[in-house]
Amino acid sequence: MTIAEVRAAHDDQVANARDTMANGRTRAVRSTQKTLGTVVASHPATMAEVWADPATAANVADWERRTVAWLIEAYGDQLVSVVRHTDEAHAHLHAYILPAGAQMKFTDIHPGQVAKAEIMAAGPLPGEDSKVLNRRGDKAYRAAMRSWQDAYFERVGAPCGLSRLGPGRRRLSREEWRAETHQADALRVVLQRAEKVKVSGARFVAEKHEEAAAIVAEAARVKVEADVRMQAALAAQDKAVQAEKRARGMVQRARQEMSRLKGLGGAARALWDGLRVSRIRARVEDAVRPQIEAWRAHAAAAEERAATADRKRREAEERARAVSRSASELGAQRDELRARLAVYEAASPSPTFAPAASGRHP
């Protein structure tokens, strides 16, 4: 929103805001209630440096982007406008927050006010009077605001190579301040490199996990296919064995029948029957032999298919074991990468950044 749009939205929201009294009735909010929050973020670079140096301009642009992202994360939809000012000595931003809720109380989202309100609501400790209680509330207010600015430094200041406090506050000499500035800039470079390593490392791990998953899936598919072929081959082999048994039974019964016929007559009959039996045996063997040979060939083929399926199954299991070892190695590499990145992420913390209860600079 533009400033004019912010003003119009604020006035409309205030006109509909209601304050609930102790008796349960509602009324319009008081004219003294704080209904608009502002945040001013300032960069140490001067506007002259921004116009003259492309590197400084790029750094300030990165600082702006990170500042806006931090504001959105902190205030969400309540952040309605961020305005860049270039008419003063240093580059800076003004942000405007319209508090949500029926009463539009900015004190409900102001970190310092929230911390002090909790102390005051709890009441005095034994031996405390109202003045001591108020001083303890002020101390909580200041601690909360320092934590709030620390969070800004960690998310915005440090990645932009800025210091947490300026030189005047700590009475640093020019050389000490220059050394600290170099250190902060070095930290910015390290954090940028760490971020790149983190992104590339995460991409590498993801790619390797996908590759490993694909290999494992392929190995599982081959194993299932090999198991199916193995079962089919074993079934065919059993069928061939049963068929061969039946053929042998037929031959055995034919021989028994021929033996019985031999003992029914005398020598002439025996000779005649012997000739007959030999002919019957030859006819039976000639009729059965092709089928027996076919069954034997079918059984041999089934055994060959079973052996092939078993070999493929063993190869699939070996590939699965290799993939498991590769996945374990990838996990170890990922853990080592995370441990290295944690060293950089731990050192991650700019400009002084204070909220105000009104539209004026704090």
C-alpha cells in the first residue's frame, strides 16, 4: 500500500474497532490507543556510496530483500506497507503494521510491551511495591527488545556483513571498528558460501536418494519376475516328472500283460504268443517312446528355465545388497555434510531496528 492507502485502511479499521468493557458492553476504541505500528530499518551505507558503488548497491538491495522477508515472517498479513527512503544520509526503510483483532491493539504484538504486560499482570513479588514491579517490567521490556533485534541481526544483519552494534555505543576506535567491519564482511562471505554448499549438498543427496530408490525398485522388480519364472519352471518340471511316471507305468503294465500271455499255451502256443508278445512290446514301445522323449525334453527345458530364474534371482539379491550399502554410504555422507553446515549455521547473526508505537521514529 501507499502511505495514503495505509491511512485510509487504518481509519476504516479504527471506525469498526470495538473495545470490550468490564461489564461486557462494547465501545469505540479510545483515541489514545496505539493502533498503528512502525518499524524503521537503517543500513550503514550512505546514499552517496549506494549511487557510486555497484557492489554497495547490490549489498543494500540484498539487505532490503532480507529485511522485507523478515518483516513478513514476523507480522504476516498485518504488514501492509514498506517504503524505501532515499532522501536522507543513509539508506533506510519504513514499515507499517496494522494490528489484527477487534480492538486493534498494537501493544498486543509489540515484543517489549508483551513482555512487560506479562510481568505487570503477574503482580508484585513478596516485598515489592508498585515502583519495583514497574522497574522489573521495564527490564523485561528491554530484554525482549534486545532479543527482537538479535533475531533481526541473525536473519538479516550477519548475512549482509553488518555488525550488531555501532562503534559509538561501545567507544571503539576507528581501527577497531574497521577491523570489526572486515570481520563481519568475512562472516557474510562465509555464510553465503555455506548457503550455496547447503543447497548443492541437499540437491546431491536428493539426486542420490532418487537414484538409489530407482535401483532398489528395479532390483525388486527383477526379483519378483525371477521368482515367478522359478515357480513356473518348478511347476513344469513337476508336471513332466508326473507324465514320465505315467508313461513308465504304462510300459510296466504292458510287460506284465506279455508275461501273462506267455504262460497260457504249450510250446507252439508259446512260440506263437512269443512272436505276438514281441510284436506287442515293439508296438507299445514305438507308440510310447516319442511321448517319453517329449516329456524328458520338456523336463530338461524346465530345469534349464529354473536354473536361469535362480541365477537371475541371485543377481537381483546381490544388486539389492549393493544398493543397500550405497544407501548407507550416502546416509553417512549426508550426516557429514550436515555436521559441516552446522558449523556455519551456528555463526549466523545489523542495523539497529526498533518498533515504534506511533508513526514517528523511535
